[in-house]
Amino acid sequence: MGKQVTEMLKGVLEGIVLAILSGRPAHGYEITAWLRDQGFSDIAEGTIYALLIRIEQRGLVDVEKVPSEKGPPRKVYSLNAQGRAYLEEFWRTWSFLTERLEQLHERGN
């Protein structure tokens, strides 16, 4: 990814992770792997783990420790009611921004 994509992604990564979790519970490595499969190859696992800690502290997810075959238990994150409400607001904001950006783009052509 280019620098511009990386910088823009920082602003929406939280919403992307919450959207992933709205589909099913996941642990940090699964989220990172999914993002990489989608072409976000520059995202470090550490970035995702730090983001998961923040959204856990803000009460947007529930966490369950699940035994792991390799090492300590894994934290599995699932979106809770507060997280779903936050995600709905994220999508409203995203729609507003994309509509305005598309208008700007159309005026510029």
C-alpha cells in the first residue's frame, strides 16, 4: 500500500475491525489475516492488537479467553450492543463522507 492509503486507513481501521466483528467473533490474528487477504498487507499485528485493547477498554466488545493449542489462551472478541451502536454511527458517518467526497469528485471532472 502507498503512504496515502496507509494514512487514510488509520482513520477508519477501528470501524473496519468492528465491522469484521459484527459478522462473527474473532481473535487478533484472524482479524489481521483477513485484512491482509483483502489487500491491506502493510497492517502490523501490533496495530490490530493495540486497537483491540482500545475498543475493549471503551466497552465496545466482549472478550472471552479460549484455550489455544499453542501457548496461552486466546482472547476472542465479539461485538456487543454498545459496539453495534457505535458501528451504526460509523456507517452513517461513512455514508455522509463518501457522498460529499463523490460530489467533490464529480464537480472536479
